[in-house]
Amino acid sequence: MNSIGFTKPSIGTIILLLLPFMLLALIFVVIYPNEFQLQSLTGIAPVIITHASNSTSFFSPEKPAFRLLIGILTLPDHYERRHLLRLVYSLEPPVNAVIDVKFVFCNLTKDDQRVLVALEIIRFDDIIILDCPENMNDGKTYTYFSSLPMLFNGSNGDDKPYDYVMKADDDIYFRLPRLVESLKEDAREDMYYGFVIPCDSMDPFHDYMSGMGYILSWDLVQWISSSNIPRNNSVGPEDMMTGKWMTLGQKAKNRFNTKPAMYDFPIPVPIDTCSHEFVPDTIAVHRLKDNPKWARTLKYFNVTDALKPSKLYHIP
Ligand SMILES: *[C@@H]1O[C@H](CO)[C@@H](O)[C@H](O)[C@H]1NC(C)=O
Ligand SMILES: *[C@@H]1O[C@H](CO)[C@@H](O)[C@H](O)[C@H]1NC(C)=O
Ligand SMILES: *[C@@H]1O[C@H](CO)[C@@H](O)[C@H](O)[C@H]1NC(C)=O
Ligand SMILES: *[C@@H]1O[C@H](CO)[C@@H](O)[C@H](O)[C@H]1NC(C)=O
Ligand SMILES: *[C@@H]1O[C@H](CO)[C@@H](O)[C@H](O)[C@H]1NC(C)=O
């Protein structure tokens, strides 16, 4: 019989046992100081890029040009994509606008989602769960836009929490400085912005903006939430339906076509004119369906240039 394991441990033994954990905590604080800094300086998740405040050196002292909500419609189980998008947007250069990036999905359906999504919300607070069954062309976009006035009512001290609202897919990368630049001079009301469909059309009044990522001004979001026209036409290809609401309601007199600065990821043999080679002046690249496509895109735009040399890694 071995009785050593049952002897009462001395204070020295306890300290000895705890030492590795204390060291680990110390190492964590040394390696990830920014985690603590970002949280304590802004009190918000790091992906929310806000330049409204000049109380810290992170932010431009100018008044923000506008406020934009980017709602990325995705599925609860797309954890890895959300991780990538948070990473990418948190590393974008500062812009003189308030841009909130949020992930949007319908009701959770599985027990693991109820735990894992809850953890994400505790950490990042960038998720909106709408009251709907998960779907793509069965009215999710209608539910998204029409819920926003209620969800954000009063959150900015007035009834206009944002100037613009975007609906985006989870396979598109927006270069935020270029996006902000392209919106600066645009109308703040009755505005519809995006990539015109059909692919070879350059006329924003025919027919509608591709669902890859389009923007409506806040007054149109309010109209969507209160008018019968969208309510009665909520089911169907979501981007086409949004265009139809604007036509039926005689809305969106101000339209902005982003071509050729928005496009589908370049493929060797283009099947349509929605895709072309990378160009320096890009606002957004769409159809980033897998990590190699994200990597090629981010590499082209020199996003990895910020990497500092170190003895700790070697990335040729
Ligand atoms: C913040 O900006 C405002 C005007 O934009 C200025 O009046 C104020 O002094 C600035 N505060 C700090 C701490 O820089
Ligand atoms: C979504 O979930 C909420 C709360 O759990 C529930 O009240 C509502 O009926 C659900 N809606 C749909 C469409 O399943
Ligand atoms: C916002 O809230 C106020 C007061 O709580 C209410 O009077 C108003 O109707 C609400 N607006 C919307 C769009 O829900
Ligand atoms: C929407 O549908 C309802 C009933 O389903 C009808 O009473 C109303 O007139 C319709 N409104 C529009 C604008 O089509
Ligand atoms: C990326 O960096 C290279 C080398 O500095 C430069 O030639 C190129 O124009 C940059 N690309 C973009 C899209 O800015």
C-alpha cells in the first residue's frame, strides 16, 4: 500500500503545485496584452470599429462621416467563417466612420449552438438572432431589415441609429477604407447601393443590387418595416425581391453602382461578367467560399504586410 498520496500537503507543496498556473497566467498577459487593452479602452468588442470617440489615440479626432451597420447574414454553425471575418475586419485600417459588423441568423435549433453561440456573444456581442426559421429566400432578409427599427430603437439617443444598413453574404470581403470613401459623397436618404444585376448591366435602375452586399439608407429600412409592399413580397430570391420593393414603392431615387470595384473572385475561365481580375481600386471581392480564396485575396491587397519579423516564427 502506498500512503504518500494521502498525506496532508504542506503550504510549500501547494505553492509548488500552483506555480505552473501562475506562470501560465503571467505568460498569457505578456503575450496577449492587446486583448486586455482593447477591452478596457473601448468597452466594446474589437471588431466594432468606432471613431466616434477621440478619447483614445486609436481614433481619428474628426466627426464620423456616417454610421453604417454591416449585417452579415450567415448560419449559426459557420463558426470558422465568423472567426475569419472578425479577424479580417479587426485588422482593417482605421476609417472616419462608425462601422458595426454584426452576424445575423434565425432561431438556433441545436443544443450545442445554444452554448457555443452564447460564448461568442459573451465575448464579442456582435450577433443578432432574428425570430424566424433559418432560410435564404423565404423572407430572412425581410425579417432582418424590418426588425432593425425595433432592435435599435433609441440606441443612438434618436430614432436614426445608423445612416446606412448593409445586407452582406458571409463570403464577401469589404475593404473598409474604400467602402467609406465610396459612400462619403452619397445621398444619406432614399439610397440604394451595390453591384447591379445582371452582370453586364451598368444601370443601377435596372434591375437590382446583388445579394453579395448592398446598402440601403435608414429611411428605406424604416419604410420596409412599416409598408405592406415588402411584407406582401417577402418570399423569393432575396436580392431580387429587395429591388422589386424599391420599384413597386417608387423608392431609392438615389442609386450607386459599385462596378467595377466590386466583383466575384477571379476564376480562370469566367462564366459571366460578374468576375474579373483583382484591381487595386477594389471595394469588395465576393465568392470567397474557402480559405485559399480568402488567402489569395488578402495577399493581393497586402494585408499581411503588417507582420513583424520575429525569432518565434518563420513565414516565407
Ligand atoms: C475631441 O474632439 C473634439 C472636437 O472634435 C474636441 O473639441 C475635443 O477637445 C477633443 N478631445 C480630446 C480629448 O482630444
Ligand atoms: C424563435 O424562438 C423564439 C424564442 O425561443 C420563439 O418564441 C419563436 O416562436 C421562435 N420562432 C420561430 C419562427 O421558430
Ligand atoms: C421607439 O420607442 C418609442 C418609445 O419607446 C416609441 O414611441 C416608438 O414608436 C418606437 N419606434 C419604433 C420604430 O419602434
Ligand atoms: C397586402 O396583402 C393584404 C392581405 O394579404 C392586402 O389587404 C393588402 O392590400 C396588400 N397590400 C399591398 C400593398 O399589396
Ligand atoms: C501591394 O504591395 C506591392 C509592393 O509594395 C505594390 O506594388 C502593390 O501595388 C500593392 N497592392 C495593392 C493592391 O495595394
